[in-house]
Amino acid sequence: MKYLKLPDESAHILPFYLAMEEYAAHIMGSDDIFFMWQVEPTVIFGRNQLIDNEVNLDYCREHSIAVYRRKSGGGCVYADRSNIMFSYITAGDNVAQTYSRYTQAVVAMLRQLGLNATDNGRNDILIDGLKVSGNAFYHLPGHNIVHGTMLYDTDMAHMMQAITPSRAKLESKGVSSVPSRITTLCQHITLSIEDFKAHARQALCSGEMHLTQADVEQIEHMAAGYLKPEFIYGHNPRCNVKRHARLEGAGEFTVNMEVSHNVIRHMDMAGDFFVLADLDRQVLERLQGVALTREAITRALADVNMSDIVLNLNNEQFINLLINP
């Protein structure tokens, strides 16, 4: 795995680094790519989430905390200069396999420091059972991208106020608040944040790839798409029927349907789940014009395997979600 290095140490806003991941996928050769980055206080929420449900926008504006949407699934996270962000880019089409390979490599890197590190089989990396890293992934044609947090230290007050996890999400983890389920590296190691970054790079990478200023300009052009208000604030569904559930191992789901005469006219699905394929085309658009009954939906999805489209979600769970109030 090669470490992708910028031409200088200039700080960038978060969308730059998301675009840098995409750019890396376009230019990479046979080697996997990894890089680390840090940003000023920022909230980043998942591709399928509704901003009003996940982010305390008033608090973020008052405290100059930037807010951006990413293209990967998963939940809402807070990042600042005391939080290291990891990005991993690899060729291939098996997203789940890539994700597992990445989390196992990070766990091994942490264990080299004598830490009791594990992964929870979905998107968290733990130390002594407490979350130190949350991760998300998405797929580009022929390439997979995994990115996530590594909490060295952070402003816990900002984290608590800027993001608003649902009560169901907290209860599913058996906790009452965000701080009760997380830990930070600085509580477990004596390394400085820069020394830890050096350790992570040495453990995960061999060799470097160097970007040029011309590459940076192309990345900045790609990043502009993340700044469009319709991308950040979009995803506002129209509906007169709403379903909500938290499904163990799969995540939190909110389905908004426009239904007329018991026929689905439009459907939108939001939450912190992980998408493995084209959810809109393969599922949601297919259900337009289908009666909101178990039998009709089952027939419409007869040749669809939901677990290939949404991680850890099977057809029965999905149909139950749509049918049960």
C-alpha cells in the first residue's frame, strides 16, 4: 500500500479530501492507496441521511462548525484537528471484503501499540470495547473507498452538541449518550498525535505516491460538487406514509413514501445503512407503481437480493419495514 502525499502541508476543507479519494481511484496503479488528513471543526453526514435529523445546524452556525455531506453511507460524525481521518482506496468490486480487509489492518496497527483493539463487524473499531474509530465506504466503478475517523482527542462538547443521534441508535448500543460509548487514543497511549500518525503510516504503508500542484488543482475542481447546496441540503423526500426502524446489524432506516390509492408513487429511504449497489435504480424505482401490500412487493422484488444492495439487510426485513406501521 502506497501513502499518497500532497505537494505541501497546506490545510484544506473536508470536501477536498473526499475529492482526493475519488481522484486517487482514477490515477492509482496496482498498489492500494492510503492517506491521513485533519480538518478544522466539521460535521460530516452520510449520503442517505436527512440533515435536519442528524445535525444541530443552529449550534454549528453559532460555533463556526462546517457541515458537509459525503457520498458514502453510515452515520454522522464530528471531526476537528485532534481527530485524524483515514482514507483507503483499492481496486475491486467486493465492497464488504474490502471493508473487512481495511478494518482488520487498522486493528492490527493499533494492537502493535499494545492496545486491546477489535472491530465490531460493521463500521466501528474499538479499544477495550469503546469506539475509537467509525468508518464508512462507497463504491466507484472498479474501485472501493473506505474512510473514517481515528479519535486521538477531540472537543467532546462540540461533538455532543453538533450531532444529534436518535434515541433508537443509542439504545441499540446499550448506552445513554455519545461519550459513554467512545474513547480517545490519548487515554491509552503516550505517543503525540504526530508520533501516532508516523506509526500508522509505517505500519500500513510501504512507499509513497506524490501528487503535483496540477493534481491539487484538479482535486479542487472535483471538490466543488460537494459544496453545492443541493448536494449538502438535498434529499428532502415527499411523503404521506412514513416507516422507521432500527435493524440489528444493518442500521437505522426511515422510509418516506408517497402513496395514492394504496399504490406507491414515490419512495425515498434515509438512514445510516451502507449501500453496496444502486439502491435507487434496483429497488426504489422498481417499486414505483406497486401496491403497498406484502404480496405485490414480494413479487416486484422476486429477483432482487437486498443483501447485495444494502449491507446486512434481507428481503424479509425490507418488506416488513415497508408494510408494518
